Amino acid sequence: MVKEFLYRGIPKDELENTSLEKLFLLFNARQRRSLTRGINDGKRKLIAEIKSAKEGKLKNPIKTHLRDLIILPHMVDVTVNVFSGKEFKPVAIRTEMIGHYLGEYVITNKKVSHGAPGVGASRSSLYVPLK
């Protein structure tokens, strides 16, 4: 039996039907402050795109640079491609992600693996015979 996810004791179905004012009371202070300051046109457009994708009207994948968008309950079960600084990485939004930012799920840096030093990498390598 699969355990149903509850956000602060409220099931997903009720969260989708609640108003934004009641959702504000459930979120942390940082998310509340971000949402009460207003949603700009870019975020509003992305939210409308996500709604149409959830209804099945959109055929192309959703791509965005907006990493600071807070995941709301009506965005669940949609895949959004978020820009990592180099490429777009797909993020499948699940119920556990509600209240978090989109950018938290796309890493912007990668592990650096240094190779062996080449010719001219240091002063001592200037005097190595090259045959």
C-alpha cells in the first residue's frame, strides 16, 4: 500500500482547490514573502503554460529560465525543462516538491575532474624534452 503524501496534513486534492490566501498560511516565511510581493508577467505566463500542459493542450515541452518560481499544488504531474546555465534539464514535478523552488532540482555546477598537466602548465614543464 502506497502512503499518500500530505502537505502539512492536507491531501493533494484539497491543496489544489484551496485559494492562494490559504496556501500562503501553509508556506514558510520565505515563500510567503515571495508570493505576497507579487507574480511578475514572466512567472504568470509560465504558470498559464503549465496549466495548459496539464490539461493536455500543449504539445511542445515547457522550457524556462525562471529558477525562482515556487512550485504550487496545481503544477503537480507536469514536466518542466529548467535551464542549468548550460542546458535545459527536465524536472518532473511531484507532490513532495510543493513549496520549493524550481531551481532546487537542477544543479548549476558539476564536479571538476582535473587531468594531468600539459606542456606549459608550469615553469618546470618548460624544460622537459619532447623527443
